[in-house]
Amino acid sequence: MTGSRRTRWIVGVGVVIAAVVLGPMALGGPGTPVTIEIPTGATLPRVADLLEEEGVIGNARLFRLYVRARRADRSLKSGTYRMETRSSMRTVLRRITRGEVETVALTIPEGFQIGQMIPRIAEVTGATPDEIRDVLTDDALVERLGVPGPTLEGYLFPDTYHFAFGVTVESVAGSMVERYREVWTPERRAILEGTGRTEREVVTLASIIQAEARIVSEMPRIAGVYHNRLEDGWLLQADPTVLYALGGYRSRLLYAAIDSVQDHPYNTYAHRGLPPGPIGSPGASAIDAALTPEEHDFMFFVARPDGSHAFTRSLGEHNRAKEESQAARDGA
């Protein structure tokens, strides 16, 4: 080996040691954050070039040699990564082989319906609203996920999730259903067996309670009202189910609107018992309320301007409570 070649070889080894062992501080201090997109099926040379182009590593050729020396060239995972320029090769390789991709938060509030979830799911998956709706309303997916049905409505549990950007809609749905199943602990299953109701019926009732309640502490009492009506064979007359039949929220629910969906199975002013399925995704508190409703003799409730409810036993008391509530709204 000539002197010049030996010198270059020593310099090269020094670069590798600095980049791999000592890390970014040896190359001039911490770098700046960059986002790297490694495509599916990208080869080691392509990955190395991407990293060099973005300044994450200093030399693509040395990175390729390092990866092959570690026999990791077949372990590189695609995805979106958040890295820093002038990173050590050791750090970069560890993150790519472990698949430590950048994640996006998906937050679904309690009570959300599938239609309300779609724009948020689009931000995580990159799919169009129509594509997402087609997947989430596919009967085959309902069957594969094994939910009580009749659709996925009610079983996509409200919570905050973290997904890698570009995740499939099916994967999002699967994670949300898995979280739903986690809520059904053995203790809740034991209570369910004692209610004489099916899981679908309880979740359906919970979804109505979730839509009615603005104060969590009132949920068991609201559940008790619906329990009493079901036991006595009354119509539920739950406004949220009619709004579901109408296709969305309305500031005032007029009798003409109720009559316009007279034949709709979710119109609980026209059909006795619970509707065919949930009208939204209830949280754990609403499910607990549906499982263990408060025991009382209230048969009616009306919302006050502050979000609380007045509970009454007779139609006369209910009508007076409605007048008081309306007067309070007019005076606000």
C-alpha cells in the first residue's frame, strides 16, 4: 500500500469511527430535523442515497458498507421517518431496522359517528373520504372484525391513537375495534350476563346515553329513564336516534321532521324498543351506565340551558320542566 493510499484508508476509517461510534457530535454538533420517506421495496443503495441527499449521513457508500457488515440490508423498513442531519450510522440503522417511523395522532371524541370520523381518518391514512366510507361500511369488514353489528357504528372506540402516516383504513378500524374489545373486561362481561341484554343492545343504549348526556355523572340516571321506559313498554322517544335517521344534527327537532322519517327503524318515536344498532361510539362511562342504570321512578327528562337535565315522573311535570327550560333559554 502506497503512502497516499494508506493515508486515504486511515482517513476513511476515521470518518467511519466518527460517524458510527461517536455520533453527530463528532461531525460538528447536533443536526436539524428532517423527514425521510423510504418507499416500500426500496433497495439499500436507494435508501443510502436518500439519507445522503437529506444530510442524515455523510457518505452513502460507507453507509452501504456498514449495513452489509452488520448483515442488515434485508431488514430495512419502509415508512416516514423523522431524523436529524449528521446522525450516526448506528443510530440511523437502528431506527430503520426497528421501523421507528413517525406517527400521527388520531383523536376520536366520545359519541362520534362514522361520518364524523372520516375527515380525521383521512389525515392519517391519506385516503379520500369516499374511499374511507366504502371501507368502513363494507359488510365483509364488519364480519372480519367480528363486531356485534349491524355495522361498525358504535364499535370504533373513541380514544387517541398513534399511527404511521399512510396506514390502511382497515388497520385503523382494526385498532379501534381492538380497543373496544379491551373495554369489555371480564367484570363488564359478568354484569352483561346479568342484564339479560345482548352486547349490541347495551352498546346501542350506551350510544344513546352518550348522545344525550353532557354531564357524565347524569349518565346512570338517564340510563335509568330509558330502562324504565323499556321495562314498561313505552316508546323510547330518544331525539338522538331520530337525528341519526335524519342524517345529522339539527338545532331544533320539529314534529314534521320526526314524521318525515316515520318508517325509519331508528325512529324511536315510531318504533318500540331499541333501534337496530348504535348511533355513535360510546365511551366507557356510557357503557357502564347502560350496564348498571340508576334505579328510580323517573320517566322523563329535559335538558336545561347549562347542559344538565331535569328529571320528572309524570307528563305534567315534564311539560312544566320543558316550559321552565325554554323560559331560561329565552332569558339567557
